Amino acid sequence: MAMTLQEAFNASYIGVIKQGRRSIDANGNCVYNDGNGCKCGIGHTMPDGTDVSGCNLSGVRKLLEVRYPAVAHLSDIDVDALMELQGCHDLAEFNGAFISNFTQNMKFFAQAHHLTIPTI
């Protein structure tokens, strides 16, 4: 079933805040799912158990272009908005304050896209 931008935002926001850290691989690259239950913002829109092997380092734009099944539910959302949403997670690590930076990034994203920040 297709998600709206608000639904994708909610899943991303709640999921990342609850896990409390970035989803990264052994080299420090952001990944959709680190294999240990930690997901990035876009990763939290995917159902548990979604196979992301082979695409963890691809941007959401590329996954949508090749019609990767793990992101089919996002196909009705503007791809530029999804890239921004992905960046809220991927660009939040600064001075060891990931959650604070992520929360701030998501606040700006919500304002720009007229979204409501969910309560946790």
C-alpha cells in the first residue's frame, strides 16, 4: 500500500528517535538496515524483514528509478522530498549529537513540507 509523505515522515521520525542512533555499516556509511535492527529514516518505512542486501548504499532516488520492491510503497511521494528525508538522517552526525541534529533536521523538513511532527 502506498504511503503519503506524512506517513513516511512519521515512520522515519519515530523509528530513528526510538532507536537513538544512526544506521551505519562497519565503514561508517549510512545504510537502510544495519542487519542488527537499526534502520535509517527511509529504512523505517520498509516492513521488518525487507531484504535490502545489495542496495544499502544506494540512494532512494536510484531505488525508485529501478523500481526496487523495497520502496514501491514510496512511489507516489515526490522523489526530491524523499531525498531530503533521507538526508535528515544521513547528514545528522555532527559533533556526536546525532539525535539532536536529526530532530532539528526533521523539524525543518516538517515546516518546509507542511507536516505535523508525531508524538512519541
